[in-house]
Amino acid sequence: MTPPDEAPAPHGEARALLAEFPVVDGHNDLPWALREKAGYDLDRLDIAADQTGHLHTDIARLRAGGVGAQFWSVYVRTDLAGDAAVSATLEQIDCVEQLLSRHPADLARALTAADMEKARSEGRIASLMGAEGGHSINNSLATLRALHTLGVRYMTLTHNDNIAWADSATDEPGVGGLSPFGHEVVREMNRVGMLVDLSHVAATTMRAALDTSVAPVIFSHSSARAVCDHPRNIPDDVLERLPGNGGVAMVTFVPKFVLQAAVDWTAAADENMRAHGFHHLDTTPEAMKVHEAFEASTPRPIATAATVADHLDHMREVAGVDHIGIGGDYDGTAFTPDGLDDVAGYPNLIAELLGRGWSKADLVKLTWQNAVRVLGAAEDVARDEQARRGPSVATLEQLDG
């Protein structure tokens, strides 16, 4: 990495900007990586030490990347269903709590927008949590509320597979977006102040959630479908609705979602993983050997910071600069773009955008202000909703039959 005092002008400017208005990243899968690679043994993979080669994330690289707030994903796989999914989510939450306890000088627990600003003023990294997939609540609104009480501040409605009440982007249509219970989940998230995250969901689910939510929504790690035609990305008609909703779409760095040439390659790589008996999202050392052998024989297309910037240019044009952010998906992807190899890479993206003529005011919104605003707006909506009504006791059986 080029030292700051030797950095080319755009990189020096990028680092100066991030020192004042650091990145709020919407999605980092470090807790799952720690579960899979170390069984939550935080001495074995201590993020106070350099974890290059093992993880995308450690404290020194978060600092080098200008990260000021991180939504840690408390993701669990969709093959963990029912109470097993709830228990695994609790274990993920516990992992984040252990990280906070071990690293208080660097990581600050954050539950509110005010907490995020306080952490920034203290020079610490505001740490929030997001649950990735509605299977984590096992069709229970009480469990949803319990996760919020434990600090979870967004929930992605689905992961890669449908659930009983919501359709995923990467599964066959099930309920046509959201079922009646799915709409009630969105309303209850609004009431408690949990952000509705529409990454991973089908476009029909995106539109249904926007029809129902009275609070801003987020896309914690999604890019523009018009730039890369993958169902995980956001169609323009949905981006166009974000100004009316107040929400934020946070661009992801995953090559297979940002580079069209990577889509076909990834389909072949995923099939190769399955043929060798691994889940296509497996990043354990054994699985990575299979990935690496495939890549050696079939070189993968390389995304770059410019590839990601192309998405942000489009998202700014369609949704407006007040409705975009960053969600890298580090430690949740086997591959990353050139120049965005790990959490130290954000200055390279900001330098690319500066080179394209983005103003400081626009970049400050992208990195910090939009994400903080959207959480604060969700808190405001929650206060109003709680004054109007109490907790929902609706069930899947009652509403969906």
C-alpha cells in the first residue's frame, strides 16, 4: 500500500476525506468467517493482528481503509431452519459482542444514528448488526423484536432461498413478492425501528416492501442491474423509487454482481464447487483449494474499482446522490475486485470517483451521511408508530392460512 505522504493526489485527497467522513459499510460477514474458520476462537483469528491471507478484515486494515462504521452481518445459512436458525443467529450476535468486548479502543457498540456520530467523534468504528435472511426469525414477530433488543438494526428479508413469506432473487417465484405475513413483518420492522434490507430479495419483493414500508429501506449490498444483469442487483424502476421512500442503495463489490463477464464464469465455478461436494459459498480452506484449482484452469474475469464506480455513477444518476452508499460484502465472498482486495481498499474507490469528478459533498453523502440519515429516519418512524400501536401478535398461520 502506498504511504499517505507518497500517495498520488487523488489518493491523498481520498484519505483526507475519509479521515473526516469515514465509510459506513453496510455489510461485512466477518462473524460467519470466524464461525467457519475458527469456531469462534477469537484468539486463533485475532483481528487485532494482521489477518491478511486468512480474512478480508482486521482492525489495522479497517483503519487503513477509512472505515468509521460497520454493519456486521449476523448471517446464517438457509439450510439452518426453524429454531436452529434462531440459535445460530444468537451465536453470531454473541460473536459480535465478543469482538466489542475485546477491542473497546477501536470498536464502539452503536444502536442509533447518534451512537454512530459519537463513535466518529471518538475516533472509534461504530459497530452495528444486520441479520441476513428472514429465516433467522423462524416466522415469529416476537423473535424479530428480540433481535432488535439485542442490537440488530436491519434484517435482509431473504437470503438466497425463498422463505414462507418472501421471495428471493435467486429462487423460483413463491408468494409473488411478500405474503400478507410478509407485509406484517415489514410493518413490525417499521414499528421497532429495524431497517428493511432488500438485498437478496426478488424485484417483486422489493416493490412490495416499498409499497408497505413507511420508513426508509436499504439495500445493504447490491448494485445496479442495468450495469450488470444479475437478479441480485437493483432494477432501475426500484432505484427510481428510493427518493420517495428516503432509502439508500449500498453498492457491493462482489465481482459476480458487478462485472457482466464474471456472471457466466461464476455459474461455471459454482457448478464445479457442487461437483466436488462443497456449497458454492463455502470459503473454508478445503473449499478454496477447489476454487483456486478451477481458477488456475479457467482464469476469472477481473473486476476493478472502476467497475464498482460504474455502478455508482449509474445509481447516482437514477436514484440521486442522497440515496447511495457502500456495502462491500467482505469476508462473505471468495473473490474481490482488483484494488478492493480487502477492507483497506476503500480509498481506491473514493480516488476513482474523485477522478470522475465527484464532489466532496457528494462523496461525504456516499461514505457517511446517507447511511446515518437513514438509520435516524427509521428511529423517527419507530417513535411515531409506537405511539400509535403496540407490538403485533399476528402469526404466519393467521395471515397466510
